[in-house]
Amino acid sequence: MYHESVLLEECIEGLNIRPDGVYVDVTFGGGGHSKAILAQLGEKGKLYAFDQDPDAKKNAQAIDDKRFTFIEANFRYIKKYLRLYGVKKVDGILADLGISSHQIDEPSRGFSIRFDGALDMRMNQKAELSAYQVINEYPEEKLHKIFGMYGEIKNAKTLAAAIHTARSNAPIETTAALKAILEQHAPKFKEFKYFAQVFQAIRIEVNQELEVVEEFLAQTPELLRDADSRLCVITFHSLEDRLVKNFIKAGNFSGELQKDIIFGTVTKPLEAVSRKPIEASPEELGRNNRSRSAKLRIATVAK
């Protein structure tokens, strides 16, 4: 199994699906969410799914359904690719921003803390920048910044210096070699969390994850058809969740409400459907450990 889709029922309910509507799943992965959307659509409904991962493409090829179109691209280009298919407005957009358990469990991809593998971490295997280049070629100051910003590592400066020293002797080529350095600087009894934070920081840098989310979100208000249309976004860490929360709240990524200069009214493109994010039920938490940090935020076009 590729992986179990997180908050599946909550997403389908949140999308407010119309049988003849047009929907977009921008993170196809194993196809769990897409299959559930297709099950709700009538004959005239349409689903477009995005993914740049070769394994996701293989999963998509198994879906033989004329209502389904797979787009092999990064969802930061959502508007551009939908236009190629003549789509200007949609009834719902779903984004699951988590890395799939399939990618984590495949040692050769370099995402995993548990398995040794090459320092890769590219979501798009054709991309030029890999974790190897970040760790071995980035200046020490830039590593310090990445670990601090994207991993929220408290000793980011010390760790960056340690990596800089280690690579001057020999290149750091594998996840095990990197972990050997991290072990010397991880807080006692919190090693696993520390490894996860550092790997997260590198992965975000390699895949430009926060920039991708910002570019994607900025395009969504224009794509949603009307006040019954929905944007559903699942995040797995605070950096992404903050971007989603602020954009829904204020239409920007700082979260500061912009007022009309003349009338003093607040202008924002989206409106939250639920005030607080939806989290996994106790049943799902017991069944799927991956859901523990998941937060689903749902928005619609502001009236």
C-alpha cells in the first residue's frame, strides 16, 4: 500500500462536492483522496490531479476513468496547467502537503531517518538541487539560516559549523553519515525529534516547499467558482500551517488584515469555513500514526 490518506472523510465532506463539478487534487500521491472524490462525482464531473513524482504517475495510470486527468507537474503551476485543459474555474481544490509514507520508506529517496540512503530528498527526481548539494556545497551561514528557519533548530549555528568541518575532510554522501554528525549535537533523549527537524529543514530547502505553497495559495481565489466552492489544505508542520492560516485569514502571508483606504472595509479573497483546523479523530490516530500532526483548513470565496 502506498499510504493511507489522512483525514479522508473530513476532506470529502469539506469539499462540498457537486456531482457535476470540476475538482483538483494537487497532491495525487497514492490516489486515495482522488479515488474518494471520483466516487462522489456523476458522469459530467471532472477531476484533475497533479503530481511530479514518478511513483505517483504509475499509481495514476491504474485509474481508467474518462472523468480523470493526471497532470505531471508541480502544483505551483496550477493555473497555467488548468488553462491548457481549458479550465478557468473549479468547484474544489484539495492539497495534502505531507510527504507520503511511500517516499519516506524508500531508502534510495533519502527522506528517511530510519533507513540509510543517498542524500537526495528531491520530490521531483529531475530537479537539479538535491540534499547532497545543500549539505556539501552551501556556505556555513546559509546552512545556519536553513536549520534555524525551516527546522527551528536551537543550536543551528553550531550544527552548521560541525557540518562545514566534517565535509572539509570528506563529502557527506549518505543519510547515515549525516546522522552520525547530528548525533553529536542532538539533545539527550530527543535525538529522533532533532533528526526529524534537520531532515525537514533540508527537504524544505531542496523542494522550495514554502515558496511552492505560497505560489499555489495565491492562485486559488481566482480559480474557485463561487461561495459554494471549497479549498481544503492539509498541513503537517507549523511553517506551512501558518502560511495557510494567514492566507485564509487575510489574503497574505503575514496575516495582517488589509483595509480599503477609502471605505475602511477589510478586503480579503477567502473566508474560513471552520474557525479552527480539523484534526484527526482518536480512531484515525490509533490507525494511522502519520495523522498525528495533520491539520485541515477549509476556505471558500469571501462574500
